[in-house]
Amino acid sequence: MRMLLAVFLLSVVPVRMAEAQQTITDVLSFLMTNRSIPTDDFVGDEQAAIATSNAIASLFVLDLASLPSSSASGFTYRLDPALGTPVRASESFGPIFTQRSLLAGQNYASFGVSYRTTNFTSIDGRSLRDGTLVSTASILRGDTAPFDVETVSLRIRTDTMTIIGSYGITDRLDISAGIPFVHLSLQGERVDNYRGRRLLQARGTASSSGFGDVVVRSRYNVLDQGASGLSIGAEVRLPTGSEENLLGAGEMAFTPRLIGSVEHDRVGMHGEFGYSFDKISNALVYSAAVTVAPASRVTVIGEFLGRRLEGLGRLVEAVQPNPRLSGVDTIRLTSSGETTDRLTLVGGVKWNVASTWLVTASVLRSLTTVGLNADWVPTITFDGWFGR
């Protein structure tokens, strides 16, 4: 058995390169496919590579689907019967990602630009960058550590600029939209480590730029008690982004929502609950936010975002007997297909810099290891509000 392994390693093929003009999914699948470990099971290797690359791609597209744009109404107005003119309905500028029940008001509109940069560092608790992500391995039955391991390292970064806008059709009904422009870069290597000897098997780079999936939202206020109330909403994600380059999901997604808010003079609590019908994974989505307005031009925000994903699963190691080598098991990385929960914490501030112009700065931090994660995700948004 050891002689067979030695002969194989001596005859190993040269390093394979993926060309930059290939799609992101092509390069990702290329990097995840077994290069040097003798399994004598090409179909199994190919299926494992497809399952792993599809899992990474799905998690990546789901992250892009959470647009870095303010979903709440920054400025809110209501007609004061005593004055006969519209006045601000709340001292707070509202949450960042969680929607609020209070709407901007009839004929009030907003326009803005949001920017987010994300450097992904881990997937399901496994590091993407330090070369410890095991894709395929061989282990002697009864041993605790593999003698031959292929590992993959990936550097994935996105820069997303989103054009956002909203319009109050009536005091109880509004619509909003986000149009994202995404630049994605991917660099990766696949290395074989046989008893301490490291051999580079494959290297790939790719990048893409273009539209992501456009999101259209609508809210209708069914209960209005001052700044507090209850609204129903809906979100539609349109398949405008390239599925092959991981800029979009490839199909439309629909999410109905229930939105509630309780606001006092300077403190507000907001909650949102919905269910997403999505090609990648149907999901229960929920969020909660607390807003504090220490001054009339500043709102401090803390948010908690949750998503329960059906059938997307986690990356796990599957062990099977090696059909070629007696007493050897093959370890492959694949997707478990189970229901998982993703939790995210958000901290931010909204500042009224002048007139009806707002600057929003926030940072996201994942509370779970599930899925594709970054250490910190900063977002900045600049928007203005206009109306009667």
C-alpha cells in the first residue's frame, strides 16, 4: 500500500492553474476537486466537489441577498391639525436593517448610496485562509490523523455599492428599492500534504463585477398610535445578478413580513418577523432593534438579526472505505443538508449632518459559526429625504 502511494506521489501531475476568464463557480469547483489522493472514485470525487462548492456558493449568495441598505424610514412626518403643516412624527431616525412600523409619509421620498466591504474568513467554523480547510484526506483505519491530506485556502472579498430609494404613496403605504453593484474577487490554492511533504496541486483566481439581485420592498401601516404601530410588508428579490459569478440567486425570492414598533420620546423598540420563499433555502427571518435618540440629530442603534435556513446544512466530513487501498478510509468534505440558524449582531449610529441628510455607519458581527462569515462587516450609508 505504501509503495503504491509513493509511486503515485512521484508521478504527481504539475500544478494546475485556473484561468481568470472562467466564472467564479468554475474556479471554485476546480479548486475543490481532488487532485492527488488515489481514491479510484472519480464520480465520488466530482460529486463531493460539486456539493462543497455549491454549499459555499449558496452561503455566499445568501450573504449578498442581505443588502447593506437602511430599510427604515429615517425621517417620518405627520400632519399636525393645529398647525396645518407636517411635523416630525418621531425624534428617532429608526433602525438600520430592521424595518419600523412608522412610515415616512405621503409624497416624501428618499435617495441614497450605501457601501459595504466584506472579507470572508471562515465557513462553518473552519478557517478559509490558513490552509486548514480539509477537502479530501486518506487515513489508515484505526489511526487518529490522516497520512495524506488535501487542503484548500480561499480569499473571498466583496465590495458592494447599493443605490437605495423610497417613496411614500400615502401616509400608510410606501415602496422602496435597492439596486446593488457588486465586485467579487476570489483567490485560492489546493495543497497536498503527504506525511509532512507539501505539494501545490492547483491555484485559481477569478473576479467579477456587475448588478446583484435587485430588492423591492413595500409596507402598509395597519395600526398607528403616534410613533408606535403595526405594519405588514413584503419583499421581492429579482434575479438580476449573474448566477454563474455568484452575484445573484438565479430565481425570484419572496418574503412577507410582520413589523411592529413601540416608540416613546427618545427610546424605541422594533421587531420584524417573516418567511422567505427562496430557491437556495426557504428561511424563517426575524430581527429586533433598540433605538436611542440622545439628541435630536443623533440616533444610536443596536440590532439582532436571525435567519433559520431549511436544508442548507453545514460542511461536514464524510468517511468512506477507499475502493483502491485496503485498510484505508477516504474523508471528503460535503454538505449535511440540515436546518441551521444564523445570528448577527449590529451596532450603528445615524447622524443628521444637515437639513434632511443622514449619514449611517454600522458594523455587523456574526454570533454563530454557521455559514460563510467575516470578522467584522462595516457599512456606511448617505441618504437624503425630500417631500412636500
